[in-house]
Amino acid sequence: METQPYYRALMRNMMLIVILVSFAPLLLISTLNEYRFETSYREKVIAHLMEVVQKHQQGITMFLNDKLAYAVNLANSVSYDQVKDETYLNQKLAILQKSYGGVFVDLGVVDDQGVQVSYAGAFKLEKADYGQTEWFKKAIHQNYYISDVFLGLRRQPHFIITVRQKHEGKNWILRATIDFEVFNALVESVHIGETGSAFIINKEGEFQTKPRLDPKLSQEFQQKFISSHHFFNASETNKPIEPDDIGMDTVLGKPIGDRGISVGNVNYSGRNLLYLTTPLKDKEWILVYQQEDADAFSDLNQTRNLSIIILVIGGVGIVVMAFLLSRKMVKYIKNADQGKEMMNEQVIEAGKLASVGELASGIAHEINNPIAIMVEEAGWIGDLLDEEDLGKCQNLEEFRRALNQIRTQGGRCKEITHKLLSFARKTDSRVREVLINEIIEEIVSISGQGAKYSNVKIIMHLDPELPKVAASPSEMQQVLLNLINNAIDAIGSGGGSIEITSRHNGEFVTIDVADTGQGIPQAMMNRIFDPFFTTKPVGKGTGLGLSICYGIIKKMGGDITLNSSVGVGTTFHIHLPAPKGENQSHQ
């Protein structure tokens, strides 16, 4: 039980080593590829968005220049007296609206004092006074002017294009109003992904178009961003919102390349927004493209998520593999340790047997001497009885019978001690030519008493013409003794028989050890020679006997097989290679 924590710790350490060795290169390669791929992908996305923003900038610029060019042509092609005529001015407005689909809302002629002397359009702006307006103060000093978006007298967002001309030494202005909704639709026409949109702000940060804000942003952010710009409500006193008020890290960012396009990010409430900006209208306006970072790089995020899933699955596979491999290796080490422990026990037992053999040898020597003297004395007494005239002795025959019995039993004791000495001395495992029949007879004589005690009869059928074989006498004794003892155990106390047969069949000398025991089930036949496998009850066997026998016979170049039937008995066949000369002589 004390060894279990050791094996658990060993398994845990092996798992950690396998996991670390497997994960380290995987994580390193994944991180490196992720960094390189993300960098490359972000550069490509930004480059694509820059291309889109640049084309959109060119489209808006062309729109403004086209409308300005038409207003310039109109102002250059007519006289002041003509455009003062509202009927004529209405005709020109109708032509413009037909040509441009309602982009031009109205036309007006303003004198150098800011008074509108002629008007064509849907609003009642005749004689309107623009003298104090911001756009007039700038337009009267410029040949061409495009204003910011403002509410003006009509209380609706719009912007105007003006062309300055002279009449009789005084300046006058042709004013054209551009439809805000058309212009706003043109700016908003960029839609990339789910959140990509564009809007225009002026240098003061005031919106020139309506931004398509992300509805997912907080209501507070929307109100703060929108209500601070006067052209979305009736108030013109609100101060334009500053970038810091809405949590912007940067709006304009840093210019990239030679396109005049800047890239930056807005961070608000943990949300990252990507911004690209580029100047318009002689840098008086800024075109802003806005998109959520997660939307702009959605493919990158999906790829990253897929990589994480694959990495997790791979990690689970590595952990499972590390667990199974570590458990298998620890089980193998545990079995090896158990085998080593059992072999150590066997070595100890072998040492004990060697000591017992030495003890038996000494005892046999000590017993042999008094037995020899006893037998000699019995013979001497017999000789004396033959020489003396004891015809009248009534117990003479009894004396002779007793002396014969002493000589007989003394001879038996001498034979037993001789066999003990022979068994104790044969511990050499070197291979030499031996007679198998002699080894069989010797082992049977030793096991005979135990067999009789178990009511088991040992029958031998030995081939007298059996050739010598190359084998270790002591190891063959061990094999035969083990098989006979197993057979006695298999028969049990009910009695039975063991038949030992030796025969020569061509290339092999075969020894059969057959018993009438319980037999071995078919399911166990393939494991009978496995180390530590035993059919005996717990504590009755180590499971190493047959494994050792198998190893000994295989080392001698032979083989050991068996046949068994439950309820009938078991037969072990030992096949030892016969010498080639003997083999040829028997053919």
C-alpha cells in the first residue's frame, strides 16, 4: 500500500513532462503564426479601407466640383440684369433640377450688402438679408465658396455654393443651395460590414452630415455626440463636442503613406472603433470612416476563434494521450517492480534450498557412518550365529530374521542418504550430455513418498534406447520436480495417477508428464506460462513455476507444450533437441 503514492506521483510527473514537451512547441508555433498572420491581415484590411476611403473622397470632391462648375458657368453666361429677373432665374433653376434630379434646391442673387435681390425656389426668401451671416462674410471676398452645413433662415440643414461676379463696379453673388439629403446619402453610401459608415465634420468638429452611429453604443454616448451639434436641432448655441468628452484616444491619428489618410481608434466603454480620416474641401472638412474593430477584422477573429478551438481540442488530445501513455508506462513499471520483487523472493528461496541442501548433505554424511557400522555389526552377529552351535536355542530363527531386517532397513537408509547427497550436489547449471531416464528415476524416487502420502501413483514408461541430450541436470531436475508437484496438487487428496513417458521421435527427445487431475479451462491455456499467473488458491502458489520451466526449456533450445481437458487431466510435453548423430542413427 505504501508504494501506491509513489506510482501516482510517477504517473503525475510523466503526464506533466509529456504535456509540457508537447505543448511548448505547439504554443510557440501557434503564437508566432498568430502574430504574423494578424499583422499581415490587419495591414491588408487597413490598405483596403484606405482605398475605399480614397475613392469615396474622390467621389465627394467630384460631386462638389461638378456643382460648383455648373454654378460658375451659369454666373459667367448671364448678366446681372438677367438673373435679377425672377422668371429667368426660375427657368434656370428648373433646368438645373431637371439635369441633376433635385440636387439644386434654389437659386438666389445677393448684392454686395447681403440683400437677396432675386430668388427662385420653394422657400419665401425674397429680400432676405444675409449681411451678417458667416457664409456671406466669407463669400463676398472669394470668387468661389462652398459653405459648411448650417440651418439658416429655413431652419433646415443645408449648404450653399456661391460664385462672385461684378456689375458696374459692385460685387454680386450667385447663390445655389444643395439638397442636404442627397449630399448626406452620397456620403453615407459607403457600407462595409455591419457597422461601417462615413460622415463629414468640419475643422471645429461640427457634423456636416448625419453619422450612422452604431445603435449598440450607449444612449448617453449618442445623445452627447449628436445633441452637441447645432444643425440637428433648433439651438445654435451648443459648443461642438471635444474628443476627450466622448472618450476618444485619437480621432485623426497619424497619416499613412502619401494619400493623406490617417488611421486611429476610438475606445468607448470598452468598445474599440476604427477610424479613417481624410481632408475635403481644401482641408476645411474631414471625411471620417467609422467601423467597429471587431466588425472590420471579423474574419481575423473567426480564424483566431477557430485556432483556439483547434488548440483546445489538440490540448485535450495531448492530455488524454499523456494520461493513457503515463498510465500504461507506470503499469509496466509496476509489473516490472513486482516481478523483480518476486524474483528476489525466488532468489531468497533458492538460497534457502541451497542451505537445506548443504544441511541435508551434512546430515547424510553423519547418518551414513553409524548406519554403515550398524549394518557391519549386524553382519558380524550373523556370522557368529553361524559359527556357534545354537541348535537348542528356541529364538535362533527370530534372531536371524531380526538381523536380516536390520541389514535391509540399513540398506534402505543408506540408499536414501545417497539420493539426498546426489540431489544436494547437483546444483551446476552448465549444459552437458545427460541421460534423461536417470534424471526421471531420481526425481521420482525423491517425490515418491509425497505422492504416496497424497494417494497418488507414479507410473513410468521410459524408452531404454533414449539417446543422450544436451541439458543441465540440476535445471532438468527442477523442471521435472515442478511438473510432478503441480500434478500432485492438481490431483488433490482424492487420489489418482501420474504417468511419465520418455520417447524419441526424430529430432526431439520428448518427456510426457500426464496426470488425472482437474484439468485446465481452455480460457486459461494461453496464459499458463505467463509470470505470476496461477490457478492455485491465493497463498498456495507464486505463478512463477511454469514460467521458470518454460524459460529453462527454451534456453536449452527445446519447447514445452500441454494438452488439458477439464475433469480428465493435463499432459505436459517437454521436447528437447536430440543430438544430430543420434537422430541420424535412429532414422
